[in-house]
Amino acid sequence: MDFVTTYLPFLSSVISFIFAFFVLKRYAQRRKNHLLLWGIGMIFYGIGGFCEGYYGFFGWNDLVFRLWYLFGAILVAAWLGQGTVFLLAKKPWPTITMVLLGLGSIYGLFRVFTAELDPSLVTTSIHTGSELSGHAIVTSGVRSLTPIFNIYGTITLVGGAAWSAWIFFRKRVLLHRTIGNILIAAGALAPAFGGAGSRFGIPGALYIGELIGAILMFIGFWRATTPMKADQPEAVIAAAD
Amino acid sequence: MTNHNQDTKEKERSYSPFYEKAIPVAIFVIVAVIIGVLILTFGIALGLIQPG
């Protein structure tokens, strides 16, 4: 048992749940769909981290693995990205993609919870088995869902944040939002980096990436929602919100 | 006339020198990384890149 596979994912989980609380609190005040979806996405992030920490401390559990794979591996990025779609895309795209994501998520839930698992497969030639890995899923076709959801999530969440940052930069307005969006984009990329590192057998890469991601996105959200001294007139802030 | 004034105002606005340099670099790096991650993901999914 080591720090990276036990306390680190729990820490990511706690940060994610606190982040989700603040996002959902903002949703309660403003009733904007993107805030609700980001809040749900961060709860998924927190569930993923909790399951990883649980595995590090207590070992294999079928239910915990399925919850981790569904929320932490398949859904989290896509739901966060869907929030950005609601923020940036014009009607009817948010609704259309939300319906597709909802149906896809239900299908993913069904596939993950009916999949055959073999815990011994968590340990492979490049994985020590100290971290959770989708290799434990025996049933074919389940793991192929992950890149579909994650590509959608990465393009919408990271691309959306980068695009917003560029728009604010081009107009030289709302510096706090420019910085916040860059941090959110960087934070959203961190788990993708970690996941790629994990696939190449770098120990702890995924969990470290997830922790860095949760921290950066939290700071980015705080920065984007907290105007700086030298920022622009309130009319512009309202338009950007 | 109004549009011209607005354009002029927009051109005059600027962030501090540090942010003027750092932000475009950061956005460029993020976009490059997205492209890299997507290529890697597609490569692994299609079996063109072998992990390990």
C-alpha cells in the first residue's frame, strides 16, 4: 500500500466533492444548466476518486470497480463537457447532445453492470495491479465505450475552455475568465495525460493526473467566477455569464 | 462612427505585458496537447500505437 494509490485518490475525491458543492451552490442561485452539469460531472469525478482510494486501501470489490469504471472512466469527462456545450453551443445542439449523452450513459450503465469481470486481469505486463484498470473487464465491447465518451468530453470541455479563453483574450476583457478558462482546460487535460501515462505503464500516473486535474479545475472555476480588480464593466460580465 | 469608436476602444485595450505574452502561448500549448491526446487515443484504439 502506498500513498499514491490510497490517500491521493481520496484527496482527489474530497476536492472534487467540495468543488461540486460550490458549483451546485452557484446553480441553486443562478439556475443555469451548465452549472448543474458541471456539478454532476464533479460528483462523478469524486466517485471515481473514492473508488480508486477504496481499492488502494481495501482491495478488490465488484461493485466499487463497476462504479469506478462507469463514473470515473466513462462518464465524467463527457458530463463535464456537456456542461460546456450548454454554456457555449446554440440551440438545439445542447438538447440534442444531452439526449444522446443521456441515452449513451444509460447504455454504459447497463453494459458496465452486466459485464463479466476478472480481478486478476488488473495486473498485466505493464500494470502492477496497485491501480484500478479497465483490463479487469472480460466482456468485449465495454471498454470500447470509454474513448467515445472521453473524446467527446475532452473536445467539448478542454476545447470549450480554450475557445472561451481565446475569445476573452481577443477582446482583452475579463482577464479573470481568460485565466480561469486556461486553468480549467489544463486541469481537464491532466487526467487525460495521466490516463495515457497509465496505459504506458507509468506507476501512479492516472491518480496523480486526476489530483492535479481536480485542483487546477477548482482553482480555474474560482478564478473565472471571481473578478479581478482591473476587470471590465459589469455589463460585459453579465453578458459573459 | 459608433462602431469605429468601439473598434478603436477594443484595439486600445490590453492586458498586462505578462498576460499578453503568456496567454496565447498557454492556449497554443493546450490546443497542441488536445491534438496530441486525440492522436494518441485514436492510435491506441485503432491499434496503431502499442502501449508498453
